[in-house]
Amino acid sequence: MLLKINGSNVSLDSRNSQETTPREIPITGDPFTQIQLDLMFTKGEPMFILNGKKLQLLKPLDRDRNNLSHIVFQLACTVRNTNKKRTVPVIVRVTDVNDNPPVFMNTPYQTTVSEVTYIFLLF
């Protein structure tokens, strides 16, 4: 997955660790003392949580099952000592991993090829 915040790319591992690369969202300030970060989902149920500046999935995504190409939400950042708030739109593009390998029927399949067969010969 690719997460874009203010032109910076952040990728998300949706299968195993569910952590982003870079490990933290590129926002200035300490989320425990200087700023407050909130995720706002206007459509559907929340799919991520924030752990400090780390964005993590609540559950694994299945692009095939849900026909999911992207997730849109907003990240609100409030400066604690001034109460100034900025909202940043976030678009996560979900890319498919080959988690559905092909299934071959009637395996093993056997055939014979003559030694004198021409390459690229069409039958």
C-alpha cells in the first residue's frame, strides 16, 4: 500500500507487521506532549488506528474480496498549547499481492514433444 501525506510517500505492510515505512507519519511534534493526532473516517468504519505517529491497520485488508482500490480519510493535527488545528487528507492506495495463486486441475499434466518440432510451431 502507498500512503501519501503532503507529497511524502509512506508505504504500509498490510500482511505481516502492519507498520508503515517510514515507521512514523512525517509530522513535526511529539504526539504525547506537543500535538494531538486524530483520524477521521467520513465513509465506512475506521480501518486504522494511531499509536503515537505510527499508523496501523485494525485488521488485514483483502483487496480481492472487498474490491478495494483506495481508502480515504483525514488526519487532524492539533497543537496542544495554541489549539491550532490542521486537517490533512490521506489517500491510501491498496495494491494487490498475489495471495490467490492459480489452481491447476488434473495435475500432473503430461505430454510429449518431438525432438524435431520447430520452435514457435503453431498447431
